[in-house]
Amino acid sequence: MTSNEAIELLEQFRAGRRSRAEVLQTFQAAPIADLGFAQVDTHRALRKGFPEVIFGAGKSPAQVAQIAAQILVREQRLLITRITSEHVRVLQKKFKHAVHQELARCVTIEKKPLAKRAGIIAVLCAGTSDLPVAEEAAVTAEIMGNRVERVCDVGVAGLHRLLCRLELIQRANVLIVVAGMEGALPSVVAGLVSRPVIAVPTSVGYGASFGGVAALLGMLTSCGSGVTVVNIDNGFGAGYAASQMNALTDLVSP
């Protein structure tokens, strides 16, 4: 339950459409569901605006399905990242709303999608090989209630490709810029916009890229102002942070 959904519940009680017992039962529910192998945070959405996200890697399909079922008792939407084909098979069998976001390596479940807030998040990737990480960021931002524009294959090896999309890039409230190799693209983008840039290094590249460390260090030492950096291949973290930034527009919207 998000804060807005809690307010809606209280409004329904005030209008006589929900009983006092129903409202009390909802708010008195324990904030943790103990599954033995997992302690599910059932109040995450109330605090953060979005339910607990399940990181699928290292968890069995049965464990992921049990955690998902517990969250969906109370929530209308769920994101599961870093899944395998076996996770997908089990989840789609158990949950009719489960959608496999294949490129992003995610599963999304939306019984009732969030309304899209004002403003857009632009997700740029330097090369096609960076798409899985970029798509993870895009899917994360979308399910959290944001409008997302994708700009693919605009790396610094052909700078004119980026400049052709300048109008869109400068319109975005937040930009996620994904790059491997030497990781130069976020610095270039930061010099063209007045909005926050979240840089995502990827593990794409040849030997001396050191599995994304070269891109990470390049982004951390960027001369572009307003660049924030997340961990290597962490599209989810970038999408989540971008959503929180974009949500600030809700505070100033009329």
C-alpha cells in the first residue's frame, strides 16, 4: 500500500464505503511477513512509495514465488529483477499478470498500474550491448509510475547520433546514461543538460575495461557537473533513484 492508497482507503472510510474494522485490519497488519528463509517488508510501499523489489539472482524459483505471493496479498504491483527462464516459468504459471521483460531480465506484475506522473525520464545507452542494463533501468522507472523515453546506441564514437536527439534529452527531468568501454557518454550528456544525470557503468568492453571498472572510474572522475554514479550494471538502482527524483515534481504540481 502506497501513501496515496492509504489516503484513498481513509477517504473511503469517511464516505462510508469501508468499515472501521476493515481499515483497522489493514493498518494493524504486521510490517513483516516471516517466511523462514525471508523476512518480507510489507510496509515498504507505505514508506517508499513502491513495494519491496525482489532480487531473483541466488533465489530459487520457489522462493521467489513465495515472496511474490506474500507481497501481492497487499500490493497491486511488483518488480522482480535478475531472473532466469525457470523463474519466469514458475511466476507466469502462478500469477496471471506476470509479464516477462526479457531484455531487462525482469518480471513485472501489475494488477493496477500506477498513474504516470508528469515529466519524463530519459534512458540513454551508448551501445546496443548496453541495452540489458538500460532496459532494466527503464522497466524499473516505468513500473514505478514514470514516463520513460529510450535513446539507444548514441555513444561517443558517433557523437552526431546523440546531437540528433538533443531536443528530447533536454526535455527530460532526469537522465540515466548507460555506457561500458571507457564510460565517456555521461560526461558528454552532463555538459548538454541542466538536469540530474545518473551514470551507469556496464561490464561491456575488452580486457582493460576490467569488467566495467574502467567505465566506473571514468564516471566517478567525470568533469561534467551533476553526474551521480551507481554500481556496475546496476540499471535497477539507477531507475529507482531516477523515479525518486522525478517524484519531486509531484510536490510542485498544481
